[in-house]
Amino acid sequence: MLISFEGLDFCGKSTQVELLVNYLNNCGKRVKVIREPGGTVISEKIRDILLDKKNDKMHIETEILLFSASRSQLVREVIQPYLNDGYYVITDRFYDSTTAYQGFGRQIPLDFVEKINMFAVGGTIPQITFFIDIPIEESDKRKKLRNGGELDRIEMSQRSFYEKVREGYLYLAEKEKRFRIIDGLKHIDEIHEIIIKDISELEMKTGVK
């Protein structure tokens, strides 16, 4: 099963990924965790380029192609082999991030974004996607409270950019049946329970063990 997590920066995705991994491991499942961009030697090098705030002159066309190149390598080198071997693959971001961040945030035409997304993933689509939704104000607050970490090139974007990104996620949540919207202001444990419930129901529906 391929499970993806999406949302604005600082929405709590990484925390929920960690909790889900621990839960599945305790259930005796084989789990592979990946992050985007990254996850392979090549993809991690692309990640460094994408997130380095010194690359402030990067064009939006370059950005989307680099994200897609990183993803293409990740899908073929890691995701598909692990899925074929019966693993639960959990990814912290996937191609929906490109739709939200580059399609809506950067205003790249959606028809092009959708085509390049599908080309990059080769038909590898999550069975379920958890969109942890928080208001822009909450994202800003959490950003300011970040412990000692510098912001990367994307995280330094303006509020107006993130407003468009959130609009993109809400668009996807309405369009894609695999999306589950979760109120990111709920307690961490409550969010985790919602995720476990949804995955358990999907396992029963699909016969995944």
C-alpha cells in the first residue's frame, strides 16, 4: 500500500508519518518511509539544489522539472520495488505537492502539471492521501516557533504563495476520492487515531494484509 501525507509546511506531517510507522511496525507490517524531494542518492542531490536558499534565482520551470526528476528516480528506484515486495510505503509528500505548490502556488498551468506528474510517477498513485489542513496563520505561528532551524528556499515564500498552495490542496481534496482531509488543529493523538481508522477501513476494503 502506498500512503502519502500532504499539507502546508509545519502542518505536522512528519510527526504523523513517524507515529504511523511505529504503529504499522508494531502490527508486524513491513514499512518503507521516504521523503520528497529525496529518497535516493540522485534525488537527495536534487533536493539540495531545490531547497538551498542561495538559489533564489531559480525559475519556476526549472523548479517543477527538478521536483519531477527527483520523483521519477524515487518511484523507479525505491517506491515500485518496495511495493512489489509487499511493503507499506509511506511518503512525506508526493506529486500532489507539485500540483499545490507549483500548479497553484507558482501558477504553472494545471494541464501541464498533471501531465508531468503522471509522466514522472508512471502510474504509481497512492491508495490514500492524508491532507493535514491548517490555517495559514497556524503555519506562520509554527514557523516562527521552529527550534533553531533555518528556513529553506520554499519555506521562505510569502504568505500569498501559501494561500494559493492551500487553495490547491482544497481543490485536490474535492477532486480526488483518495484524499482524506484532517483538521491539523486537532490533538496529535486524535489525528493519529483518525489515520489508523482510515487505513484499517481501506485494508478491509481492499483485502490488504
